[in-house]
Amino acid sequence: MRTIRLATEHSGMQRAARRRRVLLTVAPIATLTAVCCALVLPRSVASATTASNRQPKATAVAPPAKLLDSGTTPGASRTVGLRDGGSHRDLLGHQGEPSAPLPTAATTSWLPVFNQDFPDPTILVDGPRIYAYSTALDFMATPGISSIALTHWSGYWDAMPHVPSWATWWSTWAPSVTVNAAGDYVEFYGTLDQDLGTHCIGHAVSTSPTGPFVDTSTGPIVCQPSLGGSIDPSVFTDASGQHYLLWKSDGNSIGLASQIWAAPIDPSLDALTGSPVAVLTNDQAWQEGVVENPDMVEVNGTYHLFYSGGPFAAASYATGIAHCTTPLGPCTDGSANPVLTSAPGMAGPGAATTFVIPSGQLMMAFAAWPGAVGYSNGGYRAMYLATLNFNGDTPILAPVTRSSANPGVA
């Protein structure tokens, strides 16, 4: 019998090149205190984005969060990622609920299931309804859409209409939404910290999957300024219920290596409970100096980490996989990377997020260019779906399309 555990994320990195940037007044500089090679900042509920590419309840203020800053990389282990949210409300706990039929399987080419700009998608399954969230669009910090059968998506709404004072509005990228031990919905996201001038990871909380996600913090939960900043958060929950936060240090934005990191996080998803470990570093030619968008899934005792490699605004952008012995590594790259590349109907597939639908089928959502590649060329990144199965450690991805080829929201 196959067992599957998922992670929340990705995360991904979206540099919205064609979008207008609106900057708010810079907040007062938060006090940073050096502690054993790390910086401690007042904990935040939202932040993390990079130049490379949710909100807590209004009554609660997030506790102090660690701002990590280290110029060294532990070990050469690698990590893989997948998003599931790993909560009692999430995918795996709905065997008794009606299963939505899968959309039509494509045979020769890929078609988007949501044919509008929706970069860096993350998926939350909540009962029979499936929610998707993306990088900031159209003056929405966290655009949201939802579906019952995966074929028709309704929206948009802004799941996080306000950001904390330290964050930059409309610079929220690659969200990851999951559920904590208290049953609250938690959104991790990347944003530009106005005081630090770099991208960091924040987190926000809501009592509903539609929001509003609220962040009352005074600073990010994770940031690594000396490593280029921190982006692309994703939460993985193992079989014991232990949560892990995965993210990318954006070294390629400042001429350093880009890396994927992992650390244990508490049941409330408020603070890291252990030291971060670098589990993956860009070291393969196809990655073109970039690894990002971690997303982890456990299948039959093996931890598989999906990630993106290359420049996101190019057809060479692709999805790779690594295999890990634990959520904190060690991890090794797959032997046949990349595992998802440009194909008829799409270019530059990346920012993958995995999830399980109520029927038990493991799925993958990702963004790709359905036509012109690059925002500067008039392109947009639509959302695609695939069924995901494994033959040993080899992922088998099959295209899934809408039952109707009509674009947009149904």
C-alpha cells in the first residue's frame, strides 16, 4: 500500500517584471540583536522574495522570530520539497468526503487548467474544495481562486489585503498555505523587507482559507541578508506530525550560490525550533546557477524534493527532483534531471507544488508560459496540473486539462 506525505509551499520566485511596483512608506528600522552568528528580529508574519525570483489573528502578536544570517553552508546534503499543508484539515483526512473526478487527461500536449497569469501557485485542499494562491497580481497581495473538480476555477479574491508595516505591498511572492495545530490557516510568503532592503519570509494567519490572512508582526520569521535574502517558503509535515519549513536563500541575486534550506518549526507554525540546514545547492549545468521553489513529499518512506532550476523567464526553466533520507537531508539529485521541461503547450514549467485530492491521487500544480515566454514579451504564467505517480524514485507526470478548453475562470 502506498503512503504519501506532503509539504505545503512554495513556494516559487516570481519577478513580476511587467507589473507596476507600489512601495509604501518605509517602516521604522527594527532592532536587530546578534545571537551566535544569527540575528534575532521581532517575529513576523510575512516576508520573503528575491531579486532573482497571511496574517495572524488580529488579537495575537507573533513571538520573536529568528533572522538567520550566515555566510557558511553546512554539509553538501540536498533536500526536496512538496506542499501538502500536512494538517488534519488537509488532503489526507477526507476519505469520507466525495471525491472530485479528475479532469480529462491530455494525450499529446499540455493545456492550462487556469489560463490566466497565476505565477508560483500553491494548493490547499480543504474538504471537497481546493484552493490555489499565487504571487501578487492586479493589486492583490495574495490572489486566490478555488475549485471543486479541478476543471473550473472561480475567483479572484485577495486572501491577504494588507501587509505588515515592515513589508512591501504588492511585493509578496510564492505563498504557501497550510493549517497549524490549532486549526488556523497559515500563509508563509516572501516580501521585500523595507528596513533590510532584502527579501525575507513572513507568515500570516486566518480562520478561513479565503482569508483575510493577517500579519501583525514587526519583522520576518526568516531572513538571510548575507546570503542574498530568503524566499520561496514551503511547509512539509512528516508522518509523526513534525512540521518543517523549507525555503531558498537567494544567493544568485548577489553573485553567490543559491541554496535550499530546511528547519523544524513548531506546531503553531510560529517559530523555528532547530538550526537550518542547507540541503541543496545549485551544482548542475541545467540549473544555470539557480535552485528555488522547494516542495517536499514523502512516498513510501522516501522524501522527494521537487525544485525549480534556471531563469524563470526562459524556456529553459525546468523542474528537478532530489531524494532525501530525512526532511533535513542528506539529499541527492535525481539521476534524470530535470524531470519536467518545456513541451508542446507550455514553456519553462516551474514553481511546482504537490497535493493529494480526496480520492487519494497525488497531484502536481505548476506555472508555465502557454505562449510568449517572458512578461517583457507579452507572456503570462498560467497554472497547469499533472497527476504524479512514482516508479521507484522516478516521478511519472501526466498532463491534466480542463474538460473544456475555454480559457479563464468558469
